[in-house]
Amino acid sequence: MGKYSGILLLSDFDGTLFTGKEIPQKNIDAIKRFCAEGGLFGFSSGRNYTFFLEEYDSTVRPNTYISVVNGTVIYDYMRRRVVAEKFIKDGSLNKIMQICRDHADFTNIALFNRDEISTIDISEENSFFDNVRLLMSKPVHKVMFHSSKQISDEEKKAIADFLGEDYYVSRSWAEGIEIQSSDSTKGDAARKIKELSGADLLVCAGDFENDETMIAAADIGYAVENATEGLKRLADRITVSVGDGAIAAIIDELGSI
């Protein structure tokens, strides 16, 4: 038994653990210490699990389940296997195509399955529909739309209203909006990982709108200092910014619980 036993810490990656250029060394050192002293550490990210296996396995290695593709996939990092996944409902193709037609500032879309990302340029009118239709003939976990300008609250609401209750819509950064099944958010995945891991305390950390369900689901939800104001209002605690080693600061604070 270590001082972090029973604590599950799920961290968003971009903007929370990773600055966009690097993972601060103090985060790397703190995560290793946290795991060595009984804590369970995992990612909760919009990226897929192959990214972490290929890019960061030797730097930051989770010792429990991770939530990837915005909560639509739960991956057992220690045993290298998918344990749960959910897909966008069948028949979504026409809705996705209509969103592209209705939003002239959208430049491309990315379709995610568990281990692959396919990006399609919307301006390629002759092949765009056929390419999207082909990709969506297979199960898709989420669709990400890239815009040439910031996506407003009104634009996000219009997309959510158009799609209806079967879909969850969130911005993952100012110019990016994602859609997925309404029952497969980061919050749903975080609760499931707490159950699977047997943890007593679920701690989550994030910075942007797609982290909101996870922060709400946590026993202790942290917003980093560079987080959106909306996420800060939801959070139980606010810590330092990503560049100052936010995850290290959280781990230090959890050591005194």
C-alpha cells in the first residue's frame, strides 16, 4: 500500500499534460512517483490509443485503463486490448454531409475508428461524398470537423439541435468540433474505468469543453489554469497551467489527502 493507493487519476493530454511541444519533465517524474506509490494513472484523450503506444510509451506509461477517442474507446493499457467501445449510430452519413454543406467555414473532417484516423478535404467536391461514404461503411467512433475560424456557441448549438439527442457535440479546441454517440463521453468512460479498476477516488484533469463530462463525473475534478472559463466553473479545483506542470501539481496535492 502506498500513499496514492485507491486513487485513479485520468488526465486529458493536449493542453493539460502536453503543452503542444512537450510533456514537462516534472509531470513525467510525478506520474512515475504516483504509480510507484500505489496510484493508478491513465489518459483521457480525443486521440487514439496507437498514438500513445507509438509516441509516448517510453515516456509516460499508464498502469490502468485509458479513455481514448473522446471516451468512445476504453483500452486496457497493461494488457494491450480494447475492453469497450461505442460507435456513431447507423444512418449518420446524411447528417454529416448536411453539416458540411451548412457550414461554409468547415475545411475538412476527420473520421476516427479505434486505431486509425482518416482526414478528408471538404473542398474536393468530386470525391468528398464518395470518400466519406466509403469510410462510414465501417463503424466510426467519432467525427471531427475542422473550421477556418473559431466555432461560436450559436454554431455549436445549431449542430447539436440538428443532430438530436443520439449525439454528443463538443468543441475540442476553438476551431474544432466533434460528434459522437451521446452515451460515450469522457465522463461515461471515466466512471467505467473507476469501476473496472476498483479505485476508491476518481480524479480527472482537463482544459477544454470536451473534458466537461469527465470533470463533472469525477470525485475531484481539476481544471488547469489555461482551461476555458466554462470548465473552470465546473471544476472542484483549479491548478497551475499546463506549462507549469499541472499534473505534477495535482499529484503533489493528492499526496496530502
